Amino acid sequence: MPIVGQSTETTDWVSRFADEVIEESERRAPGKPVVVASGLSPSGPIHLGNLREVMTPHLVADEIRRRGHQVRHLISWDDYDRYRKVPAGIAGVDESWAEHIGKPLTSVPAPKGSSHPNWAEHFKAAMIESLAELGVEFDGISQTAQYTSGVYREQILHAMKHRGDIDAILDQYRTKKAPAKKQQGQKPVDEAELEAAEGSGAAGEDDGSSGSAGYFPYKPYCGNCEKDLTTVTSYDDDSTELTYACTACGFSETVRLNEFNRGKLVWKVDWPMRWAYEGVVFEPSGVDHSSPGSSFQVGGQIVGIFGGKQPIGPMYAFVGISGMAKMSSSRGGVPTPADALKIMEPQLLRWLYARRRPNQSFKVAFDQEIQRLYDEWDRLDAKVADGSALPADAAAHSRAVRTAGGELPRTARPLPYRTLASVADITAGHEDQALRILSELDPEQPLTSLAEARPRYDKAEAWINTHVPADQRTIVRDEPDTELLKSLDEQGRESLRLLLDGLAGHWSLDGLTHLVYGVPKVQAGFSADATPKELPPEIKTAQRSFFALLYHLLVGRDTGPRLPTLLLAVGQERVRALLGQ
């Protein structure tokens, strides 16, 4: 008998990490809430690869909540990072935005037409909305707010006081040669490190300023132009007087760091400082953060300077989409969670992240593959319902459909996605026609309103309208193809007669499926109920020829939506007219 509060789902990766995190949290901070963390930079569209940074700790945090523990999932919005470059493909943004390079993301104007006050808030808003739809509970922390309000002042002064120790740690990696061979698909340096490095006035700027005045792990934003193209020229530990000069505009000033809030620790120091400050126990990191000499590895040593410990957590692999290479937020046009949620229900998207271990890569489908994924999901749904699902599969399903807070909203009548897509394709936005077709799929339990099929129907319709090329859309013929009908031999005419004779008696999705597959069997002298094992291989060839004939007569192409769905969509009267009756 399981212990009360202990998960019985012990076979999936989420439960195993939850075990480790609870144990580690009790060691580090007994009796306190478990702290897991994610970090997101709103430097551009926050894409589906970034979503793994959130979903991995979310799933673990949710499992810990299910067991009755208190847990905080922190999302640090790295909105005080520098604006590094003008991303391509973002509406309302052109090269004039280059004048803002070097400023904090919260000091850069939002893209034209946005209702948000700045660049960072514009891209944060879309992600926050998507996370709400996905059922992700989190505490958001703006790094702009943290730094500019002086929350980290003691940590900054501590880092400056121990800058020699930090420099010594970093120097171990500066002197190492780069690996001879880069891992396939690995970026040369992670995004945050690159943001710190580009546009700097000194070598090694990715981990702090080094020059004649020594090493400094802190970078002020210029008091004149707001950019971080600054060099610290002197610092006094006792008075905390810091002098810096801006290489962009020539401005320089002396400030007291114990009362100055316009700057931030460099990334390789900032990240471990936050681990210590927040007491983070679990935080995953991407492949690029985990390579030798990268921020996660170096941070594991620097965190001790702040009296903390490095979080435990896996390295996670990249997420792609069907037909595209690994995503990067530095390029425009990469799909975001909002893009995915337009064409798939939250449960399916959650499942894609829950069913694969973090170190396994996977793709999110925006092409025809989405239909296969939905078929797979519906089969799993049925297995969970009848109790035949494997434990790990059942666990992933549970994490997809509900959180510790309850079930996610779902479609009341989850009809097959490919069927809904076909109906949306054929009816081209005519809801009355769509309802007519869908109500005939199962005469014993007819659909009475499209609301029963929503939101899945809306997702399928959005996929058809945005991801299926115009030349692949289905347009039913207005008039019969008389030339093709006249050219048919006796076998072809007989196949159409058999179909039309059985049409009324088989007018449902299952009935028409039986009918269209059965016609070639009957013509060959077999029963319409004969199974593939009972039939010779040439029956499959005959079926393909028959299907191609029907497609040509109905839509003027070799292929199209599944024939039973297409027949229902066209309607009996029109089918008979187009097939020559």
C-alpha cells in the first residue's frame, strides 16, 4: 500500500527528479518551500525551445505539489540584459532599432503597434498568456525591478569585494583551449554570455571587465546614453566609489556603488548570485550552458562565494519543429508557444514535453505530422480510460491533462483531429455545413453543437488556414467530370454502382469506411468484411485505384481528405451527382 502523499508514478523521469529535489531541499533548507527556477530573456519571441526551460521545472514542481509539499517555481525575466541585436522578421522593427543596442531590454521601445511600454514587456506578455493556458503556476521576477530597486545591492558589493576570487575562478577557464570538436548542434556560447560579450570594449567581457584597473564583475549602464558600453576605471572598497567611462558617448562619472542602482553583475556572476539569493534547489540548463567553461559549470564554483550551492538539474536537449533546424531567438519567425497553442490543445503540448526525458530532443509538429501526433494522443487517452496504458505513459498523460490545481479545460467531444481538419478544409468556414457533417459521423450519438467539438475544432481549423498550402486545400467539383465518367470501363462503372447502392445504408463515418474499403473486395469476389490476412496483395492495389478514381471525380486530384469524411462533407445528393447517378 503506498505511503500517503507519495507518488505511485515511480517509473517516469518527473517522479525521479521530484524524489531527488525533495531530498535535496530537506538537506539545504529543512521545513522551507522547495525552490525551482527558470530563466527567460525577452530579447525577442520566446520560442518553443525556451519553453523547455520552463516546462522541465514546472512538471517537477507540480509533482512535488501533488505530494503535498510547498514549492515555488521562480521565473526570472532577464529583462535587464542588454539589447544585443535587431532580430529579423519581427513586425514593426527595422534597422533603426540598432540605435538601442547596448541598452537594457526594458529601455528599448516596443515594436511598432504594440500596446506594451517597452521591448521586454511586449515579449513577456505573450509568454505569460501562453503559460496561463498551459496551466503553469509561477512567481515572476523582473531583473530590472530587482537591480534598479537595490534588492541585490549587498550581493553586488560582496562580488566587488571578492572580485579577485571570482577572477581567479574565471581565469582557470580563460586559459583553457577551446575543444577541438564542437558537439553537433551546440552553440559556441550561450545566449546570455553572447549578450554580455558582444559590443563590449574589452576582451573577456563575457565574464567581466579586465583592464589596467583590474577585474570587475559589475557593469554600469551609462548615465547619458543608457548603454552598457562602459569600462570601470577605478573602484574603492571602503567608500564604494566607482568611476566608469562610456566608450559609446564619451560620458564618465564617479558614483557610490552602495547607493547606485543602474548596472548589473555580468552573467557568469549574476546567475550563481541568484542561486544563492533565492535558494534555488533545482534548475535545468541547456546544452550550451553545460559545455566546458560555460556559465553553469563556472557558476558552480562562483556560487560558493555568495554562500550558496549550485542547483541540481538536468541538461536539456533542443526542441525543433517539423521541417526546421534547431530554433534560436536571435532569428525571427521561430514558432512560439502561442503559435503552437493556436493549432493544438494545451494537453497535447504539455504531453510533448512530459513524455520525453529532458536530455531527449523532440519536434513540435506544424505540418501533417500533427495529425499523427493527435492520433497517438487519442489512442493513449483511450488506453488510460480502460486501464491498459503502461505506467510511464499513464504518468505522462496525467501530467498533460491536469496539474496539482486541477484538470485543464478540455474538448467535450474530442473527435479525431484529422477528421476535424478535413471538415474545416472542405467547409471553408461555413459552420452550419461543418455541424451537418460532424453530426453525421456517429448517428447514434450525433453532435448537436460545434461547441461540443471545441476548442479542438478551432485548433484544427486554424491549422488548415495557416499551415496547409493553398494548392493542397480541398475544393469539391461544381460539375461532374463527364469525360472521365464516359471513359470508364465496366469494372470502373461497377465500382461506382456498388458505392452508390450502399451509400444510404452506410451513411456514417464507420459505415462509409466499411463501404469504400469493401467495394474492391466485393468486386474481386470476397466478402466486404474480409480482413487483410484473408485477401491477396492485389486487393490493396485495387483499393488504391478505386480511391484515386473517387478523388478525381470529387475533387479533381489524386488525393485528398480521408474518403469517408470527404463523402460526408459533400453530402449524398451531391456525391450522386458527381459520380454520374
